Amino acid sequence: MKRFDKRIKGTKERPRLVVTRTLSSVYAQIIDDEAGNTIFGISSKSLKEGRGNKIVAEKVGELLAEKVLKLGIKKVVFDRAGKIYHGRIKAVADGARKKGLEF
């Protein structure tokens, strides 16, 4: 399990949006740290368009926001998992914001 910043905590009202990336894929999860549950998760592997570029990462953020908004979650805490806020990490955040998710 990867360590995360201890200051970043997700609650039931405002869960944590964790974005991780590998060389070929982008993963995003909504986590409630109080209950220890993953509420929703999505990856670029589930999309048919490709895996590793910023356009696909933005679509991951958009799809995540659509699903989470249907569950009644409007605000999240953004956790970039120690990566720089740049490139695909930023693209996921921008896609989620575009669909109405608040950070």
C-alpha cells in the first residue's frame, strides 16, 4: 500500500479523490477514509480510446465526476498521491471540474 499525506483525509461528506498514474494508465478512486471504503474507482484501461495520454486522462475525470455526482457527492478532497500537479494528473482534475465536481 502506498503512503499518502497524513493531512489529506476523506470523510463521508467530502471523500478523497486519489489520482495515480503509471507509464501506460491513469487510475482515479473516490475513498471515504473514515469508513475505509472505496466508493468508486475508474481507470483508463476501461476506456476503448487508448490509455496513456492527457485526452484519455481528462475523459477519466469526466466519467468519474458523472458517476460520483449521481451518488450525491459534489465536493471532494484532491490527493495527487505525491505526484506533481501536471500533465495527466492535472487533466483528470480538469475533467472532473468540467463536469461539476468541486475540490
